[in-house]
Amino acid sequence: MSMIKDDNHSPMISNHPLSSNVDRVLISNREIMVRISELAQEISKDYAGEDIVVIGVLKGAMPFMAYLIKEITTPIIMDFVAISSYSGGTSSTGIVRFQKDVEESLKDKHVLIIEDIVDTGLTLKYLLETFKLRQPKSMAICCLVDKPARRKVEIPVKYVGFTIPNCFILGFGMDYEESYRNLDFVGIMDPQTVQRLQEEASKVLIVP
Ligand code: IMP
């Protein structure tokens, strides 16, 4: 596991087309790629000789999952769920919504759930409970980023890319109001920036 601190990272590259509201780089693209290879090796070793159903939690897991599965050497079946405990902005509502279910049967299968970030843990708790009823052979969670300081429920996360402090991040699948998912690094949006964006958004007049 890699621990990341929000103190020694480079300032935003000012000419990046998406950089205007991103305050700092927290995890560089190179760090992400190296860590994904390590995770893929670990997963390939743990599941050697077994098939896995790899389930990505949309939308955030998509970039992480795309790179991860390319380096997993055991046979996989890919599937996706869409579920969210967020209504937008930067804070969890605690409301879990199931928008898209998997297409595969999970009975007697090894299930590996892929998430971008584990925050309160509410989303994954709901998924684990739901999938358990389908009698998989095993279930494990793999996330790119873990933010343990904000956990509300205990969940077992077997494969963690990076453990970070309590800050709001975006990029590599993670969003602010659906934007920034296509940044190729993980950046920080400071609370002051979030506040400014929220104030700007509230000033937009809707003319009937
Ligand atoms: P949880 O149910 O609170 O663990 O929330 C998990 C989901 O919240 C993730 O899949 C993300 O979509 C979102 N999320 C949590 N923290 C952040 C963040 O710092 N940036 C962007 N999205 C986040």
C-alpha cells in the first residue's frame, strides 16, 4: 500500500487544459501506472489458475479498471454496476442508489469489485450485501484510492492503490460535478475552490 501525504507534491501545471480549478497534483500519472502494475501482479498471483468476474463501479472505476485488467494474467469476465451514494458536489448524502445491475450470474464465481475511491464505505457495503445474496465463491474489493478518515462503515478492502488524507480529489475517473474524470493524474480541489465554484454556480440566474 502507498501512503500519500498532501505536502510534497508539485503545483498544478498551469497549461493543462483542465487545470484551472485543480489546486495541486496529489498522485502523478507515473505513480498511478507503477502502482496499477503492482496491484495487477498481486491479483494475478492471488487468483492464479482461477477465473474472476471483475465488476467495475461506474463511472469512476472505468480508467483504473481499463489499465488494471490489461495487466491481469488470469482469465477475467468484465461487468459493471452503476451505484452511488453521492448526489453531486463533494459530500456524501448517505443515500445509496442502484442504477445498473451486473449481467453475469455471480453464483460460485470469484468476484473482484473495482472502485475508484472508498470514502464513507456506504456504496461498497451495499454492494457486498447485495452480491452476497447471489452466493459467489469469494468477493474482494480493489480500489485506486482509500480515504479511511471518512469511513462510516467497516468494509474489507483487499487491494488498495493509495491511502490518502481527508481531501477532495479528482481525476483518473473521479469527478467534481461530473467533470475532470479524464485527467490522467489525481489532483486536489481545495475547500476554498469548492466554495468559490458553488458560489459561482448559485449566482447563475435561470430565466424562465
Ligand atoms: P462512499 O460510498 O462514500 O465510499 O463513496 C464512494 C464514491 O464517492 C466514489 O465512488 C466516488 O464516486 C465518490 N467520492 C468519494 N470521495 C471522492 C473524492 O474525493 N472525489 C471524487 N469523488 C469522491
